[in-house]
Amino acid sequence: MSKPLILVTNDDGITAPGIRKLISIVNEIGDVIVVAPNSPQSGKGHAITINSTLSFEELNLDGPQKDFSCSGTPVDCVKMALDKILPRRPDIVVSGINHGSNSSINVIYSGTMSAAVEAGVEGLPAIGFSLSDLKWEADFDQAEDFIRDIILKTIENPMPKGVVLNVNIPNLKKEEIKGIKVCKQANAKWEESFDERTNPHGKKYYWLTGYFNNMDESEDADETALANGFISIVPVKFDLTAYEYMNELNSIYH
């Protein structure tokens, strides 16, 4: 049988250590094409480029994979890959490994996960991987075996169309990771404010500040799993309809 075709992307940029580790893992599994931003795109969510042009170029980087850097967002990278770069539809799309967690509410801000969700919109199986360590020199080796296993299981066990996986890895040594838990998205949010400052010319400017407020201590929440040393897997879909409210809403308008 031919090897699976794997599309790799991220939001930290094509040269980030996290994506290079992910590429090394999937090179053992299939034929790999990388289409990733040419500069960091963290926090871009599902943004797409509509008011300027896009471009991509092939790079000569280490490994048997083909590497393409794209001038756009992570979602742009997936769109460009499917329309202009890939020889056929990929068998799976993997995004990451992100420098920093994308658990709980972070899934809606994350460029890493938005790339995976865009693949889901196109009916493709996809996984977003994130490590709970923001440092550029983060150690991605400890979760290598888990990541490989999750990718292989996803290829072997097709998911419903429109469902993608949000995988978050605690910042622990390999021997300290207790295993994998399938979870729900925790009820948590950022409590934010803007720190007001004044530049030397007397003009005010603002820095976004805040803290993460986890209001969910349930055993099946992703934040709980991570805090207890487990890798969390949350199945995510792009359909945002609140089905449980439809009947009540219908009673109001009819």
C-alpha cells in the first residue's frame, strides 16, 4: 500500500522547533508536505487574508519532506495547500506542535487549532498538538511516542467528518506523563485588562494583560487532565449551533 499523504502546518512559523519535531515524527509514517507561515501567527484564530495578496515558496530544509513557507495565516496555509500545492487531498492534517497550551477557551484563539478546524471544514481528519511550555527551547521529545500513537490511531480509525482533535500535552518528563484522557473543553476564560501607558511623545498605548481563570474542576475537563499529568484529547467540531436552545428559541418566535 502507498504511504499516507500528510500535510503539516502550525502557527509559530515554519522554522519553529515544535513543527520541526512534528515533521520528524510524521516522516516515519508517510509522505510529508509542510505548508506553514513564514513568520509567527499565534493568536490569529481562524483569520484569513482577504485584503492583500498571498505567496508561497519552497524551502530547502533538512529531511525528506517538502517544505513551503506561506505569507498568510495558518488557515491560509491549509487553503493554499489544498488548492495549489498538494498533489492530491491529504490523508490527514497535523498542526503544531504549538509552543504553549491550547486547552479550554484557547481553542478559539489558536492559529494551531484553527488550521486543524479548517481541514475539518474540508472533510479531512486533522489533529492540533500543543505543549504546555511557551519557551522556544521547549523539550518536545518527551511526548514523541504519544504523538506518533495518536496520529497512527487517527489514520486507522476514521473520525466523523467535521470532527478534529485538540491534543494538549503537559510540560512533564516522558516518565511523568500518566497517559491519555479523552476530555471535554473546560469551562475557563481569560480575565483581561489593558495596561495603559504613555510613550515619549505623550500618546497613550495599551498592553493586553490578564490571567487564566479555570472555573471547571470536573474530572473529564481538559484542564483537570493536564493538571493531573495526562495528555488531553478533546474532539472539536466547527458547528457552533446551540442545539439545546433551539426549541426554546422557536417558542419565542412562533
